[in-house]
Amino acid sequence: MKAILAAQQEVAAGLKLPMPVLVLLSSRSMLGPVWSDDMLRADVVLDVRALALRTLSLGDSVSLERIDGALHEVFLSSTPVRDEAYARLERWLRGYVD
């Protein structure tokens, strides 16, 4: 936990990453102690609004993609959501890689 908090402080201070950065997030969070089937289509670990704001401190060239129905681990989401995530990743890569 100490390492996680230290890393979060580093990000909050600004990483100034020199390379383009892509951040993929769910479009919504579902944080709470009571199970709901909606949790199968949301980030149940972190607040995606806070993450989206924190994204701005990563560097000068940052792309943020919010994906409806994605889990916290975006590429472990349902197949249609995962396909959308891969399509967005491919689009982003085509913009930066020859």
C-alpha cells in the first residue's frame, strides 16, 4: 500500500513523460459494497472521473479514451467492449507509429 500511495503522489506531481500516452478507462465507476450486475460493465476499483483528471498530469501529449461498458482492466471486459478497446488502441497507434 505504501508503494501505491507513493506512486500516486508521483503522478499527482506530474510525470512529464516525453512520449505520447494513451489512457483507456471505463466510462463509469460503480464503487460500493453491494453487488449489482451493472458492476460487470464498470470500473469497480477506482473513480474514473478522478483518473481522467489525473491523466492530464502524465505529460504533454496525452490521449484519453473512455469506453462504455469497460471494466477496470479494460482488456478483460466483454468481447464487444474489448474489441472496441483494441480498435481505439489501433487508431491511436496509427497516429504515432509509421
